[in-house]
Amino acid sequence: MVTSKIIYVRKITFFTMVNLVKEQQEKQK
């Protein structure tokens, strides 16, 4: 199904963005 693929990709993208933000915050400490 195409819709489930889009949701899956969005979840991965969101997860990656969250990880990037966490890394940036840790570097600033």
C-alpha cells in the first residue's frame, strides 16, 4: 500500500530529525 509507505517514511524522517536535534543540543552543553 502506498499510504502506509508514506507514513513509514514520515516516521523515519521525524525520528531522524529528533536524533539530529538531540545531538546538536548535547554538543552545545
